[in-house]
Amino acid sequence: MLLELVINFSILFTFVIFSYWLYESLEPYQDSFIELQPWIVGLVAGLTGLLLMGTAVHYQNDIISDSRFISILLSGLLGGPIAIALSSLIIGVFRIYVFGLSETSIFAGLNILVIGGVIAFISIKKPITFSNIYFYFTYIVFQVCIVFYILSDTRIHGLQNVIQTALFYIVSFYITLLVLKSIRNQFNRMRETEKMAETDYLTGLPNNRRFQQIIDDLLSNNVPFSLILIDIDSFKKVNKTYGHPVGDEILQQIGTQLKNYVKTINAEAARISGEEFYIVCKDAVPAYGIHYANLIQSQIAKTPLVVSTGHVIPITVSIGICSYPDNGNTSKELAFSADKAIMQAIARGSNQLVHFNQLNN
């Protein structure tokens, strides 16, 4: 019996851990198959349950014990109510018919369907998470033990079956969940490290490296866009007058304004160096690029910044704009065009805006 339980747990552990590792690895691409995800998870969990029943421990009166319910429960972590309902349906129907139709198989199969239905229904309102999964597990163990006791031919056998099954479920569940949490934490640390490598530490905006990837993606997909280069006017004077900590506050507040602004349009912002920021406006012809730049320039000029020292500091920005494909076909060409445009804007004085197209007029 012990060997059979170890084999059953090993199958559960292997399938669940591999499935979860695959789920986390494919996380960046999940948007492309988000609608199919619950069905895929439910199908995999259902098939895993069938394999678990095929290696189950057999007791008297056609009772079998395996970890199929854990497979059903864990499917709710990744696929929600749909995955739970589908996996329990597959396993429940299989349990009724495949081992031979009998009172025990019908009772056990209906128990699977009831447990799956109850968990799926409750998880619609309270989705299964790593924090609350213990409550669902407790319900499963409680109901399974009751059914095992009812189906047993004697009270002694019933008590033995309940104790063995409960211990097996508890050990299998907690070991598997512990490893799942470890994998989740590892992936979270990896994502956090990747995010830090692509995020400006001061403003929380994408840094130059990440912004280069954004531009390259747009270029590879041949998406027209306008590139807005923003430079804070007289920023060195601000640092000299108020100190670098105040300068950092200015950068943070400008970064926040840009974050909020790009949410209102189809655009992304980034801090590329010092007091320079980029905004890329997708599907924006030159006229729209100029319009968006005017709006953000006006907003910054009309919003004096209050810093921790109590000073209210008026800020203006100079802006250079270029557009793809009009002013360049590569990121280097576009950066060169934006630089030329902003140099002309700075030469004209504070709070000026120039599109590269205007340099040729």
C-alpha cells in the first residue's frame, strides 16, 4: 500500500509541478490564449486525475484512494471555476463508468461532481489563491472522509480508511503546495529583477534599455509613431539653487505627470537620462505628435511643483519631435532627428517646441 501511495503522489507531484512551471514560464504570452487557459488547465487536471485513479490504492467494497481531488483543487489556482468544473466532470464521469458500474462507483463519482461543483461555485465569488486554498482543501478532506466512512463495509475499516486517506491527502497537498510556492517566489524574484533592469529607479518609468525595445517592436511591426523628446529647462540651475535632492523630486513629479498623461493617449513614456524624457505616440502622424507635445508642455508649465522644502518651483520644458517613417527608418536615425529638433527648440529659448519637419521649412 505504501508503495502505491508513493507512486500516486509522485505522479501528482510531477504533473502539477511541471504544469505550474510551464504556466509561469509562459506568463508573458498568456494574453494570446487567455480565453483558452481555463479549458486547457481543466483538461490537463482532468487527465492527471484519470492517471491518478489508474494508480490508486484499492480498499474493500470497490473503494479507491488517490490524490485526484488535489489535482482538481490546484487547477483552480491557474484556471479558476471553469478549470475546476471541467476537471471534476472528466474525473467524475470516469469514476462512475470505467471501474465498473456499481453503487460505490456511482456514489464516489457523484461525490466528485458535487465537490467540484461546490468549489467552482464558491470560487466565482472568492477565487482560489495561495492564501485561501487551505479552506477549500479542508472542505474536500472533510467530505471525502465522510464518503469513505459511509462506503466502508465496517466501522473499523471505515475509520482506517478515513485516517489513511486524510493523512495521505494532507501530506500530498502540503508538500506540493510548498514546492509550488517556492516556484512562484522564484519566478516573482526573476520578474522583479528583470523589471528593475528595465525601470528607472527614480521615476518608475521605463529606462533607455526598455524604451529601445519598445521602439524596436514598433519598427519591426511597421507601426507609424511620433517620438517626443522632452528636456527640462534650466534644470542644472534648479539643482544648483535648491540642491540635488530637490532636483530628484522635480524629476519624480515630472515622471508622474508623464505617466498620467500617456494613460490618456496611445503612448508610452520613459526617462532616458538626466532631465531628458521620451514619449512615443503610437499611430500618430506629425500633426498629432505636435498636438500631444503641446498638451504636455502646457500642462507642465501650468503646474508649479511643490517640493519637500516648501518651495514652489515653476518648471517648463523644451520639446523636440520626429515621426516615423517621415524622419527616419531606424531608432538611431529617429534619435538623431529628435536631438536636432530639440536643439533648435532650446536655441529658441525656454518652453519651445520644434518638429523635425520644421527644420526644413
